[in-house]
Amino acid sequence: MNDKPDPLSDPGPDGSSPAGSPAATPRAHSAGIGAAWEREVLEKLLGATLVEQRRARRWGIFFKLAFLAYLTPLLIAALGLWSSGMGMGKSAGAVRHTALVDVKGVIEVDGEASAEAINTALRSAFEDPRTAGVVVRLNTPGGSPVQAGMVHDEIRRLRGLRPELPVIAVIEEVCASGGYYIAAAADRIVVDKASMVGSIGVLMDGFGFTGAMDKLGVERRLLVAGRNKGFLDSFSPLTDEQRRLAQRMLDEVHQQFIEVVKAGRGERLKDSGEIFSGLVWTGARSIELGLADALGTVEGVARDEIKAETIIDFSAHENLAERLARRIGASAGQAMARAIGAVGPVPALR
């Protein structure tokens, strides 16, 4: 009989079951289950915390965007009211002043230098009883002969209504073509010695793609009712007859321009065959040719000629909302016109 003690059956020193005995196995298994449960709960808590943080971040972004969407129209409206007050609202004072009207940029129907915008400012300036004189400040390369003619005619009309008000055109950087068409309506024209003045001519430009289409094997299928309906179509050949028609139209508009300049400048014009050739001159040379009267600035004209140093700007300055709306609307209108073939080369004073 073997009296050697069995380590698996003998109790430990404190009377507990020995390690590895059947009684110790369930206790170790329970401890493992408890640790796994704690880890699973901890993972779930961390996951829920991350989800909550993401949700809070999304709501934060949403509220910031909502606040920005609410604030943007208010800022646009405030800028609009402020910029509107920069012009005609400033004339409410009781001081005798020089009225300023800007002609800036390309003269075109949808631009800031449209006849509607300029003529509205001119009428407001002439209607103000405190206006001592009107300065038309020009920084423009020209543009539409129609828009320039409308402004020219309105200046002449307003001068007839209030002949006591002097109208002085002040040319700063450049006053070419359609810009000079407008300046010719003034009583006097003042320039800087380095200003660019003149370009009394008319142009019509475009592109012809017939050669490129032939090389690419592209056929233009243009159906018209009316022999000249496709006149100056960029994708069709330019015939001699169409060229003559275009030149006749340009000559007619040019002659109108010449007559306007002669009527406005009168005997001040020097007898030079180059004045109406489309050339551009410096301000100093334009005085020698009779296209301008003197050197000067807006401030100098207000102080020395009109005798009213206070200058009030009557120009119609677009606010941000109006500018965006005009650009979007003009782009959409031009795209539609191109789609239906309604846009082609037109005469331009520039």
C-alpha cells in the first residue's frame, strides 16, 4: 500500500481545496467570465461616448451653418442700405455742393455704367436745389453706342432744363470712344496730361470658324427664313455682300458719332484729319486738338470753376446682392440668347 500523499486530494494549509482540484475550477471560470463582461461593458461605454461626441459635433456644425445662413441675408441687406446711402441719400444736407456722377467701366445695358443707372443719378443731381454744378467723372474704355447716346441725350436735355448749372466732364485714366461720346455733351472737358482720350470710331469684332470646321469635318446646318438672317454667323462663311452691309452699318454709326462730337465741341475742334480716325491721344495732346479744354481734377473743378467745394456723389453704386443678381441674371440671359442664336456681333464704341 502506497502511503505517499496525493497533492490533488490533500487540502491546503488553510483547509482550502488545492489548486487544480475540481472545487477550484468553477471559481477560476467565474473570474474569467467576470473579466470578459467588464471588458465588454467598458467597450460599450466607450463606443456610446464616441457616438455621442459625433452626434454633438454634427449638431454643432448644423447650428453654425444655420446661424450663418440667417446672418448672411442680414449682412447683405445692411451692406445694401449702407451703399445706397453712399449716393443720393447724402444730398439731404442743406449745403451748396458739387454733384458728382461716375461713368466707370464698360458702358453696357447690364453693367454698372448703363444708361439707366447713369441717367437716374444725373436726374437726381439736377433735381437737387442745392446743386451748384455737375461733374461727370469718366474712367471708361467705351461700350454700347446706344447706351452712350442715351446718356449724351439726357445730359443735353437736363442742361436745357437748368442752363444755369455747369456740367463739367472730368477725364481721369481713360475716356475712349463711347466715353467720349458722353463727354461731348458737357460744357467743358477737363483731363490729366497723361489721360487717354479719343478713339472716335466704331468697331465690330468676332471670329470665323469655317476653316477649323472643314479640317475637323464639322458641317454647319443653318436653316433661315430671310436671305440675311444668318448675317455674320461665326460658323458660316462671310460673303462680300455681308461685308459691305456690315461696313455700311459701321460707317453710319461712325458718322453719328462724328456729328455728336462736332455739335458738342464746335469751333474748339482743330482742323485735323486724324481726330475721327479712331486714334487715342494723351490728355495734353487732346487739349491741342480741341478735344479737351484744360488740365484739372474733380476737386479743382469743384473749387475753382463751380465754386462749391463740398462734393456729393450721386452715382448709383450697386450693393453686393444687386451685383450678384445682375451677374447671375446676365449670364443666364446670355446663355439662353446664345442657345437660340440671338447673339451676334454688334457695333461697339471702343
